[in-house]
Amino acid sequence: MFVSMNWPALANSRGVPDPKGQLGQSASTVWETFKNVSEVYLPAGATPCPWGTVCELPGGITPPTLQQLQSAYGATNSPWLHFLSQDSMIDGQQIVDANASVIRYDVRCNQDHFNYVVGNPSGYALYTLQGQEQALSDGGFAFAFPSAAVEVKAAWRVLGPSDDDSRYWTAYGAYLGANQTIVYAKIGLTAFHITSNVAPGWVFMTYEQVDNPTATFTYFLGKKGRAVGPNTTVNPGAAAFNQQLRARALGTKWQYYNIIGWQTAETDSDGKPVILANTNIETYFPKTSSCMSCHAMANIGPTSHVRLDMWSYASGGIEGRVGTIDFAAIAKKMDPADTFKPMNSVWSLREAHTQAGPAAK
């Protein structure tokens, strides 16, 4: 999965590997060319642009040319311009790099995932809130993404002229700055999740750049805090995989990325909850982080209470959910008066907006 997602993409295509490419060459990777959620869940529930069309930036902004980006920010490993729509993690908190520059994020889906959202067999416009509400009201409908669906979430640091980028996969980034103006920059990849529906219940894998434990920091009230590492949730079997990855990626930037862990079940063979966290994506709740348990809470509810919270508040504060999730029981306890439906572990669906006109079916 690591090799296939980071393989060079075929030029002028999206999500298609270049059969003549080589891992680590200067080119956009397969996953970088996936659809950004900013292209799927548009303001006013507008219809997404076709798969092959690039329309990441908000408001129809025309991006700079590659030549302009190279002239302004220097060369990068990937020529792709990423719109980094998120500047905080799922719990609303932030982390920073050594320069106190906020780590930013984008979420992307492959064509099978995209096609299901915009053209599922029942015809519901799942890229809109109305379409999801229609799916909720249909007792015979269950969210069921195809087995080939893949989603990637990536964390990026903004690289200045004096920053050493020799151990980071680099690309170009765009994000909203002061007064909602677009800011462009050179960016370096610090971490990424890969989620695949290749196995029932999805498979979750998470990776980090090797310097994260001492190169990224907590952030509160405008002040840089302690370094985020070391990661306490590294799978004991990760070392063997990382040895193989380094051998496969030797001489490329990808040799500086490690798998932290993976999940195919909410509990291990002894029935204990599987704990898995990324220091750049789940920094503040690593001891109660579980990819599968969290995503099992992805849901849609009535307009009066659109989503059940993914969090547990067992100790009085925010905690991630761990262990086996009985969604029906949790929903009944949290809101017995309303009906909620799980969304097949795909939390990105919550980015949907209310459609301006009647929801399509």
C-alpha cells in the first residue's frame, strides 16, 4: 500500500500509476492526485467537478502556474498544488513546527470512493447534507463504499527558505490566511493516514516522518510547547516493515517515513482495544486513539441533531473511543429520541454542506 500510494502518477491523469515510473522520482504521487475533499463537498452543496478536473481552490480561484510556483518557492519533489483546508486536528487543537508554523492538513479520496459519493446506486447526492438525510430516511439504504475505495489524510509543514527539506517529501501548498486570502508556500509532508476498504470494516494504516518526535510541537495560546514524541503507540511489528520500506525506498525521500501501526480490528486476539495514534494527527489523545473505533462512529442524524459526537466523555473530558463499537447502543444512549445511521466508517462525509436547491436523487 505504501509503495502503490506513493508511486508516481501518470501525467495528466488522477489516481493512475505511471507504469514507467520509479518510487521517489520527482512527480506527483498517486494519492496526491486523488480528489481533495474541497473538490467533493462544495459550498451550498454544489455538484462536484468531474473526476479528471482539478478544482481544489475555493471560489474558483485560478492557481499560479507551475513555473510561477517554482520561481517563487523553488523546486519540489511533487509539482502538485495542495489546498490545505484544515489547520487543526479532529479535536480542534493544533501543533506546530520548530518555527511555530501551524501544521496543516488535506484529505483525499480515490475515484472509487468519489464515484460512490456522487453516484451511488440509490442516487442520493451524498456530497450534500440533504442527500445524506435522504439516505437516513430510507430504511433500506446502508452506506456501503466499494471495496476499492481509498482515502488518505496528510499532514504538512510550511517550509521557509532556510528550512532543511532534505528529509521531507515536498510539494506546493495553498491555504487561507488573514482576511481569507490565499497563501502559497512550499510544504513538507510530516505524516499521513491511508484507509482502504479492501477488507470488510476497512484497513487503517498510519505513517510518520522520522523526525516528528523532535521536530513538531504542541501549541497553546500562541506558544510552542513540548515536542510531540516519542510515539507511544508504535506497533511492535512495525520495525520489520520499516526495514523493508527503507530498503525499497533507499536513496529517495520515502526512506524517511515509517509505518507506526495498522488496524484491521477494533480489538486484538486477547480482546484488548487496539490503540493507535499519529503524533501529528492525534497528538493530544494518543492513549485513547483507535482508528477503527473512531471511524465506526461516523454517522448521519436528523437535521435537529445532524451528527452524534465521535468522542467519549467517560472521564469528564474528551477521549477517543476504543474497543468494539456497538453503534446502535451508543446512539440510543446518547440520543434515544432520534434515529442515526452509521456511514461505513467515512468521517469525511461530514464535510457536506446544505444544498441551495432541492436535493437530488
